[in-house]
Amino acid sequence: MSLDSLPFLFAFLPISAIAVHVLRSRYGLAPAQFALLGLSLVYYAAEDRRGLPVLLVSILWNWGMGMRIDAGRSESARRRALWIGIVGNVLLMSLFKYADITAWFLRSLERTTGLAFGNAGLMPLGLTFFSLTMIMYLLDIYERLQKPFALPRVAILTSFFATITAGPLLRSRKFASALDEIGVEASLDSRLLSAMILLSIGLVKKVVIAGSLALLVDPGFAHARSLSVTEAWASAFGWALQLYFDFSGYSDLACGVALLLGLSIVNNFNAPFRASTLSSFWQGWHISLTTFITTYLYTPLLRSLGKPTLRSSAISTFLAMLLAGLLHGATWTYVAFYALHGFGLATYHYWKSLKRPLPDVAGVAITFVFTAMTMVVFRAPTLGVAGDMFGSMFDLSHGFGLSTFTGLVAGADWRAIAVPCLLAPWMAFVGPTSAELAQRQMPPVRVFAFSGAAILLCAAYMISGTETSFIYRAF
Amino acid sequence: MDNILERLQPIFQDVLDQPGLQVSAEDSGQTVAGWDSLAHISLVAAIEHEFKVRFALGELEELKNLGDMIALIQTKRTG
């Protein structure tokens, strides 16, 4: 029952929205908030019953550590409690992300103690997102920007069903004030219209566009070695667009779902492929994670190196991105992706210091091509497959035909693929963003007609089986 | 506020290496050339030194424009 599934859209979401609004208007804020918590736990149990104990452990741990930090009588006691809290979250993530190391450790423990520990199991849903959200919560308490929350509020912040699968990462301070406004009648009408726009655009992006691009990209990557130069570049560009529409579509859905409940949350994307520099690409891509990396990895690293210089910035950027790669998981392809971006960002800072700015068009083209190439590394199951794809992209002896491609996707309906594939570049590079559309004042009739048509189109795609699973769910 | 803005002018000129630059409270990374993540941290470091204040990490992301910076400097100095 993910956010783009029919049971969620036509049953869970309307029931949740009505329950929250009715409880708020008839019984007040607390019952509405408790309903939101109950619904979030039900959603999590339906999505990942096995992961629920891990979520509950995280809630209790961070609630306790938040109070411990706040109660610290000295700065060193507060700092110690903060680090214990952070290490707990990092260990919880590592337990599942570094499953091979965990399994080795458990087997060693079994040999030593004679007890059976079993295995850590699959990654719980949203582990990275709720762990990072909680680390920021603890840091805010340590920096005296936030008082500790009561247990139910920590539980809602951790488990909120709109954002649990793929973010955006929530700032506790902003979320707390939004939580106190859920279901407020005064702004309901405009929020409802914005929510409908975000939900329908998010669905079209995720189900129609990303789903259709996958029909080209998946076979392309499966036969990376035998593609022509044209096919290899088309697969690489197609994958960059697929990842963008999949992830930003899901983020639009998350914002739309939250708005429907009366909660405003941050937008996680802002037209990243229109960026003319790599730095501005990251300011528009997975914004909440970029903010986390900049604030809590890059800045402390830079501060620790003394006066900010080009050299210390390059080192900090590279290290911060490398840490972000390790955070993603124990796969060399993720580490390589972030390391390449760290190197790219450092190079950009150096280029900027030369004061020879490129024309915007050239900047956009270079940024997109670099990003698409690095995303090949992100997508490939191994660095070897990424190497095969680069081989096909740059080895002119592979020719420029489309014979492999047409053979591979022969079973697919080209008409169903062609329109979204043409629409994708327009939406990514030229058209209005979903946030811009959601802020436009449009007549309700037009919004409902547009949303209705979009949702019906997506339902048709879902029923026909074109839909693909959400890519970032794996994190 | 005007006094703070006046004291910020040479900091921006120096950090962004633009001697003639004049910034206003509405300016941000979107409107001032060269004000990116590196420049932002350098500006923060220089401002902390000039005004003898210390920004928490969690506050940095909320400094979206110069007006936000001025308001936070004022809060820190009076608080």
C-alpha cells in the first residue's frame, strides 16, 4: 500500500483525511494528532510488519535520548548524551545497511557464546529517513533550538506515513508547528486544491512517466555491453530522467498527502536538471538530504579545518559526500556516485574561483551530462556493469544503430512509451514545476477536472501493470 | 538593523571578492553572484567574528537571505 497504490489513494488516504479533520473540528487537536499517530503505525504495519519493532525501538531510543540531552547538567554531559543518541541511530542503520558485516558479527557472537542470534533481516521501511530525521531532532535539542517532545509527538515525527517511505527529512521544529495546525478549517479550501494538484502531478510523474521510461531503461542496463553508442546514451539519459520523475513524483505525493491532512512539509525537489552548476543541482535535488549534508557534515568539517579556503572547502566537500555515500549503503556504486559528486563539486568551486563563468546553456548541458553519467554508476548493480555501460557510451565501434533497443523492447507498446518519453524532457527542463502549479490560483472546477483525468489515467496504467516499484524505497 | 547592514557590506565585499558590491536585506544566494554554499559558510564565519556571536548548525539553513541574517544577529546580540 505505497502512496501511489490504488488502495492507498481510494481508501486509506480519504479515510485518514476525513478522520483527522472530523476529529479536529469536533474534539480538538489532541484526538486528531493521536489519530494521525494510529494511522501512521497502521500504515507502517501494513507496509512492513517485520520492520515495526525497529521503528518502535527508534521512537523509544530517541525520545529517551532527547530527554537525556536536555537534562544534562553540564555541556559535556549534554554532548555525551548527544553522541550516544547519534551513535545509536547510526548503529541501527548500519545493522541493516551493512548486513554482511552484521551477519559476520552475529556468527562470531554465536561461536563465542553458544547462543543463536538469527539474522538482522531486511531493511525496515524508511530506516534512513526516520533515523536522519531523529538525528536532526537530537541535534536541535543539543543546540537548544528545540525542547524535547512528549513520546506521542516523537512517534508521529518518526512514523508519519506521508514521509516514512522516502522523505523528505522532517525538521522537528517546523513539523511541530505544522502538527498544531492539522485540520484547521480556515485554510482548508486552498490546501485541498494544492493537495489535489500535487497528488495528480506526483502520480503522473511516478506512474506514467517514470514507469514508461523504465520500459526502455531496464532492458538497456540489462544488456549494457551490447548497446550501440546511441542506445547507451539514451539509456543513461533515460535513467537520469526516470530517477528524477520517480523520486520527485513520490515527493510530490508526500507533500500532497500531508497537505490533504492539513500539514505543510518542505518540497524536496526544485527543477534540479535546469541547474547550470553542480552546486545548484544539489540545491534542487533531494533538498532535505542536501541540507542535512551541508549543515551537519560539510559545515562542521569545514569549521574544523580553520579559516574557510578553497582547499579546505574542497576537502570538506569531498569528505562530506563520501560520508553521504557510506550512509546510503555498503555498495561501492553508491560510494563511487557520491565520491564523483564530491570531486565534481570541488572542481566547480575551483572553476568558480577562476571567474570565467560559462553561458547558462553550456552550464546546464555540462551539469546534466555529468549528473547522468554519475547516475549510471548509481544504477548499475556493480562497478563492472557501470564500466560496460561507459564502454558502450564511448566506444565508437559499437555503432549508432538502434537494433538492440528495438529488439529488447519489442514486446512493449511504443505509443504508450513515446508520449511520456517526449513529455519527460519538457517537464524536467522547461515546463512549470509542481510547486509552481500548486501555488497558482486556479478555479476549483479546473483543478478537479485536471486531477480527475490525471488520476484516471494513472489508474489505467496501474491496472495495466505498467507501474514500477518506487526506486528509493530501497533506502 | 541599518547599522548591522552597514557593517555587513565590507564582509560581503571581502568574502565574495567584489569591492563595489552593495547588498540589501532582500538579497540572497539567488540574487548575489558567488553566494553559494562555500561563500555562505565563509560569510557566516566572518559575521561570527565581526559581531562576536556563534550560530548553531541548525540555524544556518534558515538563513535564506540577508534579512534573516540581520534578524538572527540582532536576536543573538540582544539575547
